Amino acid sequence: MPQLLAITGSPSVHSRTAVVADHVLRRLSHSGFDTAHLAVRDLPAADLLSARRGEPEIRRALEAVAAADGVVIATPVYKASYTGLLKAFLDLLPQDGLVGKTVLPLVTGGSLAHVLTIDYALRPVLSALGARHVTAGRFVLDSSVERGAGPDRLRPETELDLFQAVDEFAGALLRTADSPANPIALTATP
């Protein structure tokens, strides 16, 4: 069973980015993938900022990335880029930390003015870490994440667009896994 890990880089406890990542994980889980969510804000700050890779929680987080077949990287836009919190975590990965992995970048923000964050800020870092395939990401407007008394929801049109990206990601992961260079045998369907 393929392992998929969502890494969210929002420092907020009430993160819209985490809501989006959780929607993605539910969709992938329903398709038969094993999923997990790593919220970088839950890692010990002193260990993260001091790059203490050997500390238990940091080590487990890095091992989760290494064990994943596919990775969803989700971040809000801060100052026209991904968060410093996410950057601190990505800096802990070895230079080849995403080699052989399929990656789906997701960005949330308050304005469409930040839609290029995926291609101009996040994608180069993911490629530099050796990601085998970085699929077309998605930008989700904060206003598309509805929060209230009930469960958090995405607006229907946003959810459809997001699920299209998720299905493309799952398809790319399956195609990558089926290639002769990758011995992982996947049976999940997107």
C-alpha cells in the first residue's frame, strides 16, 4: 500500500491550509492510499530551528518523509512565498530528500495575486530536493474555506478543482510506481 504524507507549513492552530490538506488526505484515503498528516507547527520549535535532526520528534518527521511514496506540501502564502516554518523543515531534509517521490504543491492565500507562489517560490525548492515529479499544484483562496459551527468545508467549485489536482497526483504516483525504475507495486485507483 503506498504511503502518502501531507506536510503543512502553517503556524496557525486554526489553519485553512490544514483544512485543505485534510480534504486531500480523505480523498486519497478513500482511493486506498495510506495517508498521514505532518503539521510542522507541532514539532518542537527549538529543535526545528536549531536543526537538531537527531531529536526524536524531528527524526520521526524526517523518517516519515523518507518512507512516503508521495508527498503533499501545503502552505499559506506569507510575504509572497511559502512560510518560514515550512522552509525551516524543508531545510532539514537531505539534498536528495524528495528523490523518487511524486509531490503535489498546495498553496492557500487571501488574494489571487499570490497564485504564482507555487511556480516561482515552492516548485524550485521541491525540484532542488530531487522530487521525481512535481504535479500541477493548486492555489486555494482563503475565502473558499468555509469555517463555522459545523465541520470545515470547501466551496463546491473549489473542492472539485482540488479533487482534480488530487486525481492527477494519484495518477502520476501510480504511473511513476509502475515504471521499471520503481519497484513499488501500487493497486490503488485514483
